[in-house]
Amino acid sequence: MQKLNKMLAVTSLFLATGCNDILEETPRDRFEPGFFKTEDGIRGGLTGLYSGLRRLYGQPYYYNATETGTDEYTYGSQADGNFRAADLSGLGIPDAQNSRWDVLWNTAYANINSASGIIANGTEAGISPSLISEARFFRAFSYFLLVQTFGGVPLDLGGGILQYNTTPTLTSVRNTVPEVYTKGVFPDLLQAINELQDNPRVIGAVTKNVARLTLAKAYLTYGWWLQNPNNVPTYPETARNDPDGHDAQWYFQKAYDIAVTGIDSPGSYSLQPTFYDVNLAQNDRNSEIMLFADHTEANAQYSESNITGWDGGDGQNQAGWMVTWYFQNLKASKTAGTWSSVDATFRTVQAGQSYTRPWMRMAPPIDVFTRTFADKTSDSRFNGTFTTVYRATWKLNPNRAENILYGANYLPIAPNDKILSFLPSDPGGISYPVDPNPNPNNVILNQDGTEAGFLPGRADFVIPLDKISRNIYPGLWKLGAYRKASDYNDDKIASSRPFNILKFSEFYFVAAEAAVKGANVQAGKSARDLINVIRARAGKWRFDVAENVTKIADNSAAMMAATPAVIDINYILDERSREFFGEGYRWHDLARTQKWEEYAGSYRISQVGGTAPVTVNRELPKYLYLRPIPQGQLDRMSGDAAYKKNYQNPGYN
């Protein structure tokens, strides 16, 4: 495949010896195939594999593909056709041309071929087996992403099965799902577990446990595929039999055993003490994060993204922009008694993690807040996931002199006071402005004229979570941008935070799901035991994001007591959403368990903020469980229309 042999710009790797160092990257020219014959080439290729993570994780269209159309996100009011089609609610259907899973296809295959080059030449170039197995991990990780998304995919890129390809080819043959797992995923990960170090050689480098978690997830996913409870089609068509003669139950047991081994042999990884700590920007790269796509505000070269200004290239982390509404249009009055509209917020990353640049491409449905995060009191995860209070930040603008503004009911607002609050539910008595001109308390939130309401005695405008719309909804605090520089006001840059990919906490979920699927469990590690480790942590508070104050509380006992005596797969999925909401897991979770229609077949959202919600239905035919082979790939291949039609997944021709 011609695209698969595209030469990549890579960087050279400084192989530090201590785990307190971070991957350091130095630009290189584009490399030729012979470059992998050298030690510098191998090291540069390895760093290129880590850099490749930035082309997926945090990339806005890939983020859209993994979240929009699930129970976690629908399209926002500023969505373009990519996001609207992904929602599958009557505004388009993903096809070979508009499905943004092409981001995965192109990135994964470039990484696969580079990894194969490292594996083929590493020993001769004098590279240790441990470093070569980092490449094995990336090759297996890429194939695991591909097979979940597209079904069977090619293992031969033109040079032979799993061989480094140096000659452009215009033909391709897709392998079956069992072939991809048993040849392209499992062997590399097993060897990586044997050869990788327990602790990362540098911060962010892969380890035994990174490979273990990926293998446990792959075994779990393949077990579901073999079982196929809802008769979802596969392609290329093949019997759901394992070439090694194992059944689904064998793979569920392996997933459980490997996940438990990861928990019992943590190496340098551990759960953070609170959920808040996991996603706090000042605590990035903490012990719970096992793999991340790295960024930094210190240097555009190392971040592969501009640190000032607009347009930083293909490796930017812009995911948080997609799910942020236009909060910067919140208004207050300069005078009391007579409405004199003025901006109440100043859009800048200086304002903190809650104030990411808005782009409003994606919006959470109401059911996220009424069902998934129904417990907003004991469980800290709602508070540590969303921005539900927006504060007056106008003083961050050096050109603004006002010390007091007037909000709802003409009550005074000081800097950092609340200007808008999302309420858990509608308490009744909220007044909503109708006409922005005669009504002095009107607050125009964006160009569409969406309005928030006000309650007697409150200076902040309000909107209940059961009446949010595509225009106004809580932002995703956990992905919020953050800058250490106190004098930085430019919001046009992408986030300089790393995007988290694999977390130590997921070991507990994988083991619990495998136990629900029938794996024999160890004492003290039943599905309920494992989930309760996570829920106990969720009950511990040390900070209230909405109130912006320290909060010390331990609701662990209540959280564990509320866990059902018998855990089922739906409870696992609910807990996964509470733990990993908005992090790019959700489509894979619903596709793996074949629960997509059940969880996301319809959703509720208001037409205008503050009004009664409407139910929106989605069309989710089963062929959509496999995403389309990108049109760009088909265009690059030789062969007639029939050949290309046969190559494409059914339903997309």
C-alpha cells in the first residue's frame, strides 16, 4: 500500500537512564529505509513512535470519532459536517469520505511500518531487546486499534507478513480478525511483557505493565468478538473460531489473570489518592498515567505544537476545544438598575483549567447528568470531570478597569464571583429572558441567542442540567488547558498538556469485566471487589472544583455500600463512563460489548437552553460497528471497482 510506505519525519531519542527524565526530541530530516540500519536511526525511529501518539490522542477529528454518537456526546451547535454525521441522528452518515477514522488508519500504519523496521534491524544495530520491544508494543497497539475499528486489516504491507516494507506497492489484502489478533497483536505483546522493564526508562516510556494492560484489553475484546452476543457482522467474513483452538472463556480468563498481575505488580504505577488528583493539570504525568501523548508549554519543538499563536501542525492537542461552549459571551451590566451590557469573562488560558478555548463542536446529552452522573454528592467524579460554574474573569483583561459588575437581579459581582451556574436539576422559579432588549437581566451566551435564567436573590445566572442544549452545557474540566506562565493571555494555542491514553485504574475495570464474563476470580478480587476499589477512591474529596475551595470528605463507605451485590456488564459500562468520561474510550467500550444501540440509540437535549428537552433518535445499523476503510486508501490502490468494493467494509459502498 503506497500510503503505508510514506516516509516520516522523526526525531532522535536521548536514551536517559533514570525514570525522572522525559523523552527529549531533536529534529531530523526525513529518513530513508537504510537509516534503520544505524543505532541513531533505531533510536530516532523509537522516538518517532512516541511522537506518533500525538497524531491520534488530542487530535480533534479522531477525538470526535471516538466520542460523538455515543451516550457521552452528540454534536454541538457549531459542529461541521464531520461531527453531525458522526452523531447518526439524521444529519448524515459516516462514509469512506467523511468518516474521520482515516486519522487512525493513516497514523497507525505509518507507525506499524516504522516499528517493523526497528524490529527487523534493531539487533544488528546494537539495540537491546527491551528497546526493540518498545517497538513491538507500538506495532501491537496500532494493530489492536485498527482491528477494533475496521475488522480484519492487512498484516502484509508489501514486504511480507509483519515485515518492514521499503518498496511502494499499490495492492493490499485484508487479513481476518483472528489472524490480526493471533499474529499481529498477541505475540508482540507477550514478547514485550517478557523483555520490557518494570519501570519506565524515561517518564512516559512503555513498560511491562503498559504491555500487560494492552494485552488484557486485547484478550477481553477478542473474547467478546468470539462470543458475538448480538450477531454483529465481521469482515472479511470468517468463522468466529480461534486459530489456536481457544474459546471466548479462555480469553476472558487470560484477560482477568493478566490484569490482576498488573495490579499485584504495579512497578512505578499506582492509583492517585483522589479522582481530582488524576486529572489536575498541575499533577500531569502522575503515577496513575501509564501512557500519554506528551506536550509541553516550554518548547514548540518538543511539544510539536505552537506555544504562541495559531496553527501548530498535525500534533496539536485540541480535543478540549471541541467540547467547550462559548462561555466568553457571558454578560453582566456595568451599572445597577439599567442594563449596560459588558463581557463578564475574559477568554484566556490564564484563567485556569476551566476556561479552555471554546469551539462547541460536541455537547453532552442531558442523560449524562441525570443518569450516568446521578450521584453528584458522594461521588467526586462529577465534580472532577465537568466545569459547572463559570466565574467572572474580566479583570484578567488588562484593559478592563471595572472592579464591580452587576449580574442577575442587578446584584453585584466581584472578580472571580460566579457568573453562571449549572444546577443539578430545575428547582422551579427560574425566569428566562425572552427579548434581549427590554429585559435588563438578559444574558446572551452566543451568536444563536441562547439564554440562561435567573433566580431571586442570586447574582449568578443559572441553567438546570436537565435543560441544557447544544449551545450551553458544562465544559470538560478534566481536559481543560493550563499554562504555568502567569503572564500568558493567548488562548489560540492548543493545549500544552499531555493527553492521557492508558491508566493504571483500567486494570481494575478490565479484570472486573472479565470476571463478569465468567473468569474464575481470586479471593478478594471479585468484580464487586475490584470496582469498589475505584468507587472507594471516588468517594474521597480534597477539592471542590465548582466551589473552588478545599473540601475534605471521605464517602468511601457509602460509595462501596451502594455498589450492587451482583455486578453486570451494564454496571461496568456505567462505571467506566463515570471514570473515563470524555477521554476517547466510549465508542470502543460500546462496540466491544455490542451495547451501542442500547446505550446510545436515543438521547435527550433541549432545543434552547432552559426549555424542556426533546428526544433524538439515532439510526445505528449493525454494519456501523465496523468503520469504513478511508477513501484515500482506496484511491491509492490499483484494481478495478469490484476489487475496491470487496476491500471496503459492507454497507459503505
